[in-house]
Amino acid sequence: MNNSNKTIAVIGKAALVKVFRAIGYDCFYDTAPDAVIARCQALDTAGYKIILILEKTAAQIGKYLDSRAGKPYPIIMPIPDTMTPRHYGMERLKANMEKAMGIKVGGNV
């Protein structure tokens, strides 16, 4: 965890996540669901504000993400990857936006 302000971390398969290191984000190459949950908890304790997780990995820890629904930080967001249909990430983003605004948003994903 080399980012002194510990703002943004990215979790997922190394080949897809390493690009984020070039723009200054801390990258972690966990992919097993239990390891990803443990990493999220460690990043929360360390003070990270945003955690980006590759969509395929995020889909595997949906229950954990749901259990954090009322917590403001860290914000844990799935991001599209090149190997997963983008439905999970878009559905989760849509649900979070609806919760935040209190109205239904967008069309079919």
C-alpha cells in the first residue's frame, strides 16, 4: 500500500489491473472470493475511500457487497473487464444510483 493518501485501490486479475498502477492507484491481484473480501476489509481498515473491483470478481462477492450497503466508505465499485459481460457492474451501479436518488433510473442494461 504505497499510496500515502490511500484514496483508491483496484482489485482483480493482475493482467487487467496493472494498468491502474500507471495512474497512481494501488493494485492488488486477489481473485478468490475469500481473499477479495479479506483485502476489502484490510483496505477499509487502512483508510481507503474507493475500491474498484473487476466485474467478474465483484460478482463472486455479491453478498459481501450487499452487507455493506449502508456504509459510506469505502465505496466499492465493480468495473468492467475484458472477459465478463457488463451486466453485473451496470446493474449494481443502477441499483446504487436508485438507492441514492430514491427514483428509478436508466433503461434496460
